[in-house]
Amino acid sequence: MCFYFVGTYANYRFTPESQGVLDHASLYAPLTTVDAFGRRLMIGWIREERGDSDLRRAGWAGAQSIPRVLSLDSRSRLIMTLVPELNKLRDSQHHYAMQSLDGEITLGVRGWALEVEAEFALGDQGLCTVTVAASVDGRERTDVSYDAASQRLIVRTVTQAGGQERAVSHPLDAHENLALRMLLDGSLLEIIANGRTSLTHRFYAADRSNDGVRLSGAGPRRSGSTCGKCRPSGAEARSLMGVCRLKTRRDRESYSGGESPQHFLLQIMKGTAA
């Protein structure tokens, strides 16, 4: 867990006035800078959640987050927005119109390099879930759920060998819809809810053919979602590696050399990449 403080700075002294959680899971050691456009940008390091033997076998550990633009809302809460340069790296886009959701819908998009945006209008007892990395039978999957009754955001990875779950508090303001922004990139899943609750999740799938995406819900609600899919990275072409990796981290098992994804992203943010 990583925290932030909001306050005033005067005469070389910082006086905190409020605080919050920057990320509830694997993101830590954030660094910020102000770019040429005056934006306060943040990049964090994402820890591993696998054992030392697995790390040695893989030959690498850790990754960087997607750059985020930081700001404060009217209540001095930290707001995190993914850099708009991410939009330039999208490949195909699938849009799903607003509809009632009471059950499960399988979306026509698959993959391990995905951007998902979803908005839900929930009642006081509503429950909704976005599922990624799903097998056909549902025995392997990662669910990102919101329970309106308990006002909790929950990420749960389920495998045949067991599972892991993390739940964090995410109260919605009056008349506020749930807005999820999710980036799946191999073993990393960055989740930002309503711009202010960040939950960075690591999970390690044994079978990369389990790549389905689903929406599900219980109780009357309406939902609208957009899924932007990147092309598969790796052997096809190194330049696509950067497209899927806008994120500065790429899992090395799918990366075969050439320009680093981090370099590719920085060039796009400078406006020099095609």
C-alpha cells in the first residue's frame, strides 16, 4: 500500500492537511515530474507477487506503471488520469452501448494486452463485475467487482489451484456512477475507479489461451463499456511491442529486443513517434 499527503509548503516546510491511499496493492515508489505541458506526471514501480524461485526462473522482476496525470478534486482528493497519449497506441476498438445488465455478457474482444473502460449505474444493492483472462468454462479468470452495498472494489483471481482476493473501500459520491479504467498487460492489471481509487494487481496465468472478457451484474442497472484492444506483442514485430506496451513494463518472455517500450512511450509523449 502506498499513501499520499495533501498540504501546504512554505518556508521549506510541508504541512499536511489530509492524506489518502495512492495505491492499495502492488504499486509503490512513485516518482513525479512536471512535463513541458505543465502536467504533473507520475510513474510507479510495480512489485512482483511470486516467489524467489519463480523470479530466478523468469530472469526478471518488477515493472513500471503507465504514466498518470495527477490533480486534486474539489475535496482535495488525488485524481489519477492515464496520459491521453495512450489513445494513440490503441488498435481495434469495440464499443458496447448502454443496456440493462442482469446476468453475464461475453464481449467480442480477447487478449492479454487490453484497455477496458466501463461505467455502471448501480442501485444501493447492485453488484457488477468485469472479468478478464477468462477461460471458456470460467474456472480460470480475474474478476474486478464492485459491491454497492458494502461500497467495496474487489479484485479476485481464480485458478484451479486456488485463488487470491483483495477488497478495498471505494465509496461513491451521491448520484455518482461507477467508472472503471483497466489496463491488462500480461501479468499486470492496473485498475483505477472514478479516478481516485487505484488497485494494481499481479497475477500469473499458466495458460495464456484463457483470454476472454466478460461483463456481469446482479440487480437492475445499466452499463456502457468500451474495450480498446492492442495487437499481440512479441514475435510478430518489435514495433508492435511498444504499441501494446505503452506501459513501460513489458513482460520479458514476450519481448525479443529492439527499442524498449519505455523509450517508445516517451517518444510518443514527446510527439516524435509515428
